[in-house]
Amino acid sequence: MFLLARLIGIVFIGAGLIFLLNPVVMKGVFSYMLKGKRIYGMGAVRIIAALILFIAAPQCRVRWVIIAIGTLPLAGGIAIFILGIERCRRMIKKWQNKSLQILRLMSFAPIIFGLLILYFA
């Protein structure tokens, strides 16, 4: 699980860098998420990633940091199922309409969280 936690950190960094360099890709991801029930798939992926971080936390250097980072995707994944597809679609459409500069700014979050995972895991 420790290696999977590090892989999650690498994926976070990779996604953040892609979004930073080309924020139009983020808009494409938003468009992809709006089709069908793909939002629920993303919710499940978030919950699974959080569980991997929680299981790997005891093997990490600073357990509480990994647990704290894991609570974010867990909360987001649970929120998707609680809010439902229509409310999530409205939220995604709002983000889809943001400027490229705002989306670039938002891309720093996964980069920072990924770096923290790699450093503390």
C-alpha cells in the first residue's frame, strides 16, 4: 500500500502539471465528467484513493499528514454521492466557465498535495 500511496502522489503531481501547462485539458476533463453517470465513477475513484492513503498511513514518516490529505478526496467522493448528479453537474459547469488563469491557479493544489504525499510517505 505504501507504493500505491506514492503512486497516488505521482498521479496528483502529473495531473497538476498537465493542468498548469494546459488548463484547456482541465476543461476537457470537466466535459468528460458531465456525460452520463461518470461523476459517480470519479466519486468512487476519490474514495478508493483516500482508503489507500489511510491504509498506507501507518507505514509513512508522518502519519497524520497522509491521513489529513486522505480526508480531502474522501470528503469529495462522499459529497458526490450525497449531492447527486445534477448538483455536481451544476458545480462542474461553474468551474468549466472559469478563466484559464483561475484554472491554472487551481492546478497548484494537486501538485502541492502530491509533493506532500511523496515527501511524507
